[in-house]
Amino acid sequence: MPSFGVAPSASRRWAVPLVLLGVAALWQGGQLAAERMTVPAGQGLWISESRLDDGRRLLILVEPASRHAAIYHVDAATGTLALKSTRDVTWDLMVGDFNAQEPRPAVLQKMLQTPAAPPAR
């Protein structure tokens, strides 16, 4: 396996086995279980799954310590796991307003900081 010049952290070394464990736990007798699951907090990972409209499952893996997220699709018929996206969300979480609908956060903040007008008589 290439090292890319970075030694993997302990939690990253467990990421792939835990994802596979999560998929195996979801797969039961040719059917995927309907419940959501999380990996115990001591492992440093969070896993959630939900059903997509086309019958596949959406598996989301988040490693809070490094602020990385990975998205997978699981085919219910075959159990195949397809990585769809990975991302370091550190910078995402610093953006106060992106692709938001009205009322935007700045408008809400201004509304809450403006003294209320006295009631009309």
C-alpha cells in the first residue's frame, strides 16, 4: 500500500475494517437492516445509514477527530459498496452561510439583536 509520506493515525487504520463491519452488520440474509447504527464512541468514528429512493442504501462515515467524511452507496441486491465522495469538512464548518435560503443567518442575527418595537395601540 502506498504511504503518500504520511503515517496513518490509529483511527484511520481502523476506518476500512469498521466500514466493512458496518456494512456487514447492515447486511442480513440478503437484505439490509432498516435501522441506523453508530460505531461506539471509543472507536472515534460515526456511521449512519438510510434508504435511498432507488433501493440502495446511503452509508455516511464521519471521523470527528480529523473532520473527514466519506459517503458510500450500498447495492441491496448484491451488497456491493461504492465510495461516492470523501471530504475534509474543516473549512466547510467555518462557512457561516453557503447556499442557504431566506432567512439567512445574518438576517436572523440582526433580527434577534434589534430591540423589539413597542406594541401598537
